[in-house]
Amino acid sequence: MSGDVSWDVVVVGAGAGGAAAAYGLCRRGLSVLLLDAGPRFDASTDYPLTQADWDARGFPEKPDSTGTVTFAAGQKLNGNEPLLASGSRGLGPMVTNGTRLMEKYHHVRGIGGSTLHFTGEAHRIHPDAMKMKSRFGVAADWPLDYAEMERHYLEAEELIGVAGPESQGARWRSRGFPLPPHPLSYAAKTLGAGAKALGLGWQANSRAALSLPWNGRPACNYCGACNNGCPVGDKGSADVTFIAAAVATGRCTIRPQSPVIRIERGSDDRVAAVLVGRRDGSIERIASPHLVLACGAVETPRLLLASDGLGNESGEVGQNFMDTLFITVGALHPEPQHGRRGLPSDAISWDFNAPDAIPGVIGGCRFYNAAGESELGGLADFALRAVPGWGREHAQAVRRLWGHALHVGAIGEMLPNRDSRIDLDPTARDRFGMPIARIASSLAEADVARLRFMARKSHELLAASGAEKIYESYSSWDWFSATHVFGTCRMGNDPNNSVVDGFGRSHRWRNLWVADASVFPSSGGGEAPALTIQALALRTAERIVKG
Amino acid sequence: MNRRNLVLLLGALSVGGAAVLWRTLASLWRPGSAERTARTMAAVADVMFPGVDGLPAASTLGLHKDLIASPDLQALITKGVAWLDKHAALHGAADFVALDEAGRLAAIDAAFASKDDGTQPFVFALRQQLGTAYYSEPAIKSKFAYTGPPQPDGFPDFQERPT
């Protein structure tokens, strides 16, 4: 089919954005080729949560399911930050050389992308967090507002079957969540008592996990292992929601293990085709009447830059990189909690989520029950992290304390800065000879101040819940371990300082669209981005169809 | 056989105590390097991860053998075992294995605190690898609540105080 036009739209990347874009296009009658560099995952065989060694496995790696990036030198850590330094009583400090550890960009390649691995929080962005420049003088404004997003949020929530509470404060809704909220786990209720004592809000998190059967998918059985991959099918990962719905239209063709290595320019400010690498090392040319890039905020700018700077007329491709500003704190409660029972991140406090909610620093955050995400699903992890030493005392303490852990997590806004970016590694190449992405990340003082607040409040919440013996804390102050990344193909109205317009279309290339978190002008105050990515992608799809 | 061992052997023979004789002969037997490493590592494993409350100790589960077989750990183990034996000798024992439990524990603590090349990483690596293996063993996990596979049943009691 080399050179032939066989699809109306080629979508690159089958994660949250690509899947939603494909669905939005297919349901309106367009044909879509959905490409992904990674493989298909089979929920029945790839997520062996019935096996005795489930806790030693984590999310599976399959051929081509992990990409390769390099990192620029880590930021020199400024001063002593005892509340922010990563480490545990059992393992000691994570960083001892005074330099931020650039460890990992957590990204799954495959049909479903990182949603296969995600926790499944389904958040709308705070309306004020879309107006950071005009309201607060930082970052950039989104070229659309919450009201324009609302019906797309509804569509995404309906397809996924999001379960959520009646109200989420500033994130107004024209219609309730499709499904009732999940009941809180025992550990979440323990933390809820602490939140109440502090006067903090604490409510059921909105989750892409079914509280009741929905569209042929069963309800969640609260196994707590969302991040290992969901074998049940209740988690709203993109493969069982948007992709399944797109395929059901009969107009979506899926091609796993098909990395796009380059975009070919055409005439009249249009892109002509993508060059796709085959397993045997050969290259296939696929014409693209419309091209939607949805590879995430690292790989989308890499692909554009590696295509001779396509779409980079503003010089902003790869700039404004924002990563996950986070902290998790673990403590021991006098009473057993066994917090991995139930949905991870089942409860949340939005009290400090508005951009002006944290005293003295712009940019919000949220707090949540982090037991499920803290990798303490297994006994071995607990024994080595929570209890220092070895020998009989250690063994007896493990016996006594197993199940007593409580975790609070906080995720906050990271503001863009010129030292944080994605560019092309000057020497490293992939197997097709293309340069791979290099990640540079640097936290500004405002980000560190926000982290300090997040840490203090996490400690307060744990203490108020009765868990005073802190045994570990991990934060992005000294540890780059990003899941949510944003901003590297910023959307905006001005072609001089943004890459795409408010619909995700390149300011210059009329059939080139971006539908992932790289278009976010600001990161939001700690909201999980998948739902917003999907809502934006649905909006982009609608625009493509309308022409 | 050095003078001290000879005196011990003669003494044992003179009293005719079979147990004493056996212990003395055993102390004189010098195993080959691989066997010596295996004995030391078994002892280290059991000091670090002993069986309490009726649980089996690490060497009973054969976990030290996996460490010895790991190519990545060879250099650390060689260095670490030599350090522990040397430490034991400085404290009047023939080697690490000849120490009692308190002495072995003190030796491992001292290795972890030592600035000598490779000793702290040796203890750290053993803690990580042995500890992970030990607390991942079905025989151990089964003695702790809520350690079974999360599927197919999930946790129906997730809202309740754990049992």
C-alpha cells in the first residue's frame, strides 16, 4: 500500500489521546489507522494477578513495550530538605550525591498505552488552572475554557463509565457521573478521620473503574492492583474503552509494533505521510490525509524534532516540559490497615487544588490515599522498606507491623521553565538510526516551595490519622520518576509562542494535529491528566471531521 | 595442625567424650573454597533472616544458594565472606561460622558499618536479595495476612477492619 491513501486519518500512539481521537473520528464516519510502537497486551495472560508471585512482577514488559530516553544531568540540589529527601528507614536515603536522580519516565508503549498501567483516576482540570497567565501571571493560558471542555468530558466519562461523587467543587458538571462513587476502603476511612480532624475535605475519588457493570464490562472487585494491569476489564484503560468502541465501528485498523520514525512533508503546508519501521528493519510509507500525533509529551516532540523540526516554527517544540511534582509519605499506624485492599487512590482532598489555594505560592495540589501506588503491595517490599536492619528483631517487627502502613500522596502543579525540555539526544539513536529523546527537568523555587507544603500537609494528615511513625518519604525534589508529563507542544492562540491551536492543530501544517498532554499549557494542580487528554482528543476529532 | 588444636584433640581423646571429639574434629576440617563460602552464606542468611514464630530460616529455604549462583554477586560475596572470616578471627573465632548467633549478628553489623571496600554493599545486597526472596516465599507469605494473589476474588472486605 506504499503511497496509497487508505485511511482518512493516521493516528500515531494508541494511549489515552490516540485512542480517544480514533474513537471520535470513527464514530463520525472517518476511517482511521491507529499505529503504536508497542505491542498488544492480553489481559487474560499478561496480568497474572492470580499467581503467587504477583507482587514480584509489577506491570509486564513485553517486546517493544518500553521506549528509550536519555536524561540531561540532574539538577544540583539546593540545600538540605529533610521533608523532601527521598528514602526509607529500611533502605536509607535514595540520593547521597547532591544531584537529583533522573531515574525513569514511566511510559508504556502498546495498544492502550500508559492507561494499561495507570491507576485510573479520572479528573477534570480545575477551571482556574487553565488561566494561569491571565489570573496568576505564570505559565500560559489555555486557549479554551472549562465550559468548552465540559461536553467532551461528559462524553469521555460516559464511554469509560467513570464512578464519582455527586460534586467536586469548582469542577462543575452539567450531568452527574455515569456511575456512583466507590465505597472508601478501611485505610481511606482512617485517613478520612484525620482529614476531618484537620478540617480538610476528603471524598471518594472519581475513578475510571466500574462501581457497577457497564457496557458489558464487569464491576471492580477491589483487588488493589490497578497498576499491574487489570485482568478483569473494569479499569477504564483505553484498550477496553475507546479502542474497543472505535474498532466496533468497523472503521478502525490497529497496527501494533509499528513505530513512526519520521513524518514526511508535503506541499501546501500539509504533511504527506509517515514512515513506519517494520520488525525486519525495513521502512513503510503510509500516506496520511490527516495525521494525529498522540505519543505523549516526550515522544511527540521527539518525532517532530526528528522530522527536521516539523511544526517548530515557533521554536517551542520540546520546550515548557512539565513533569510530575509529587510526594508520598508512609507511616505506621498503631492498628492494622491493610491498605492495599480496595481501589488505589480511592479517596482525595481537593482543598488545595486551586492555583491560589496554597499560601504563598501559585499552583495547586491534591492529596490522596496512596497505599496502592506506593508499591507496598507485597510483603517483601514492606519488610525491606518499613523495617530497618535484619536479624530476629527485624523479623519480629515485620511480623508485628505488617499491614500497619498508611500512605498519603500529593501531586501538584509544576510550572514550565526554560531549563525543562525535551530535545534530541546528540548521539543516542534507535534501531532505525533516529535520535532518541533527551529529558531535561529542573524544579524552580516555587515548585520546591509547593513540594514543602505538600510534604508538611501529608505529615499532618498522617499524624491526625493516628500514624505518627514516618518510615519513608519519596518526592520529585531529588527523584525524577515521572508518570504525568506535559507541555512540549503547547497549544495557544499565538503562533509565535505555541505549537498548536486550541483544537490541537499545528499553526502551520493544516493536517497535522496533536492529541496528548504535550498540548497542555499548564499542568493543572495535580489532576491525573488522562481524562483531560481524552476530552481534548475528542474535541480535536470533532474539529477534524468538521474540517 | 597447630599446637592449640593438637592440645584440644588430645584433651578430647583423653576424656573420651564423643561429642567433644566430634566438635574438635569438625573444627579441624577445612572445607574447600566453594563449600566454605556456602557454609558462610548459609550462616549469614540465617542471621539476617532467621525463622521466628515457627517460620523457617532463610537457609532452610535454600535461598543462600541462589545468591551464590548469581554471577552478579560473585565478587561481592568473595570479598564479604573474607571480611567476615577476618572479623571473626580478630574476635578469637576460627571463622564466621564458628561464632555464635550474637557474634555473627555483630559481625554483619560491623560489616555494614565498615568503610572497607565492598563490605557495606555486600550486606546491603544480601539484605535486598535475601530479604526479597525470603518474604516472597510462599511458605513465609502464607503466615502473613492478606499476602495472597489479589485475583480472582479481590478483597470483598476492603471496607472493614482487617481480620
